[in-house]
Amino acid sequence: MRYVLAFFLLFTSLHAGFVELKNGKLIEGIAYDKGSQVSIAGKSYSLKEISSYELDKPLGDDGGEFIIFKDGSIIKATVTKFNKSSGALEAEVSGLDKKIALKDVRAISFLGSRYPVYKATGNKRLFTKIGIPVEGDVSYFTRTLVGVKTSSIKRYKKTTLSAYIFDDGEIPKTQLSIFTTSREVYCGKLVAIKGDVIVVENALGQTEIPSKRIVRFNLSPGQMLDLDEKSIKSINQTPYFDSVRKVSFNKSYTGNDIRLRGLALSNFVELHTKTEMKIKLPKGAISFNAEGFIDPSATNGDLELKILLKGKEVFKTRVRSGSNSSKIKVKVKGHSEMTLIADFGLNGSSGDYLILARPLFLLEKHK
């Protein structure tokens, strides 16, 4: 198996899309927006009929500084001042000066629209571009410098930093999440759909997002919960020849910043064939949702992804290098356990690395 940058760039440009209606019907194909509607497979659907959709649109530059909020929002902003006494950040957001309460902020990313890739283990830390953590509280920001108070005050240029983490706690899954062409993510409350504009309310207040800026929209009817390591009951692996890699959460085998159609992923699982994973379903789970594709640095990958409930196969798809991702949606209501298998494909290769992107359980609404 060979790794080539050119293939990675090709992979991220592949066309794909889907529309999921509120009645549960899933339609895959090339989707595009028509004002207040989304069209796919020759039909158009009102935004009010849709629970989720994704389009293929060119994305803006991934550089710049972003604020990451505790609700999951990622908003492009330049922090100009850190006011520790008032517990606020002063920042420029869309050309406007804003004061942002620190209680709403998880982190600042100096490297573009992505979550910090390093865990802060509960401590406030800076991380440099080369991954070195810097202990100590930030005492100030300027437009170009960050000061860190340790035994002495150290100054770091923003250009040398990857992230500053204020709070490394879990980010709750909000019912609404919108990904845009500017690589911003808006999570929060859906206020209104006004023609071809969606109004969202989050820590920054209300924002109007034109549908022409939206690349992914998700409005879940209930609570969303990540598939994580605590969900795993058992893992059984069959090596091909003499090796098989352990299941990896949120970290690529190939060391890549994993993206799905150009959007950075903070929530994914990587599996090496052949891996059988038994998963304890959370209480009240209605469905399991994800997208599957081969690690973009791997070539000649070919595998079968299977999902079983009570030993019965309920889902199967073939995942190959160079093909579109496979949308995964399995109804699990009434079950307590699910088995997921990344099986050998036609080539029987041990180098087939499956990415499960955004693996989530949809839970029933509490009455």
C-alpha cells in the first residue's frame, strides 16, 4: 500500500451528497440548493421537510484564527484582547467588535477551522505547531502575540501556535448544526427558516445564514451521542499475515488531519481489517449514523463494512479507495447491542483502513 498526496487531494474533491427527510427516507446522490429548496435525484424538497442534507460546494481558505465554543460552534474570529478580570475575550467577528464570555469558549484554533488535536488533560495550555504543550495561563493577547504566565512571562507569536485550550470538557451535541463554505460551524437553536435564509441562535446571538453558504445541515429530532471507547463491549481482530492495528479514536493511522469533503473531523473512528467490534447501545437509541471511507492516504483499499443486530446482518456496503463515502444509517430501536465488522474486501489486503466519520447515535426525545 502506497501513500500519495495527490490521491488525498483528489479524494477531498469527490462529488457526494445526500438528503434525509423528516420521515426517515434517505436519498443519496449529487444534491444542490435551489433557494429555499434542496434538489436531488430530479426532485426538490423544502427545507422544512428535511432533517439533514449535504451538498458539494467549494470551500473557502482554511487559514486564519477561529474560536471554538462549548456548544460545538467554530466561528472565524480574531482575538484582539484577553480580559481576564472580566472573563471575556474581545474579538473581531465578521468585521464587528464583540465581547465573548470565556464561559462559552472551549478553545482558540490558530490553524484554521478545526478542533485542537491535542488533549489538555483538564489544564489550560497552549500548543505549538509542532505539538509541544506550553504550561501556564494566558495573561494577555495582542494582535500578534500571546503572553503565557508561568514562572516567568513568555511571549509567543500567534503564527507559532496551533491552539489554546481553555476547557477540554465534552462538547454537547446540539440538535442543530450547520457547516458553511467559510468552514464555520454553527450549532445551537433553530430560530426560523425564512425563504432561503436560516436563522440560528448560539453564544454570539442570532445569525442569518443564506442557504447558498451551507454545505451541511443537520436538525436531529432528538439527542445525539458520540460512539466512543466507553461504548465498546469487545473487539476481536483477525490479522492478515502478521499485523493488525488497534482501533483508533480521533487519530489517523497515517497521521493525517482527517477531513470529509474538505471539512475537518473531530469525531471519527479508524478500523483496520479485519476487526469485529461489539458495541453497547445507549439507552433510548433509535438509530446509528455515520459515513465510511478509506483513509485518504491509503491506495488500493477495498473492504466490506457489515453491521449485525442479534447476529443478523442488517447493513452491508463495500468501501474502496477513490470512491465516494458510504452513508450509514441503521435502525437500532429495541436492541441493546450492535456488532460492526470491517471485513476483508476483494484484495484481502491488511492495509485497508476504514474511517467511520461522525459516528453518532440518535436518542429518543425525553418527554
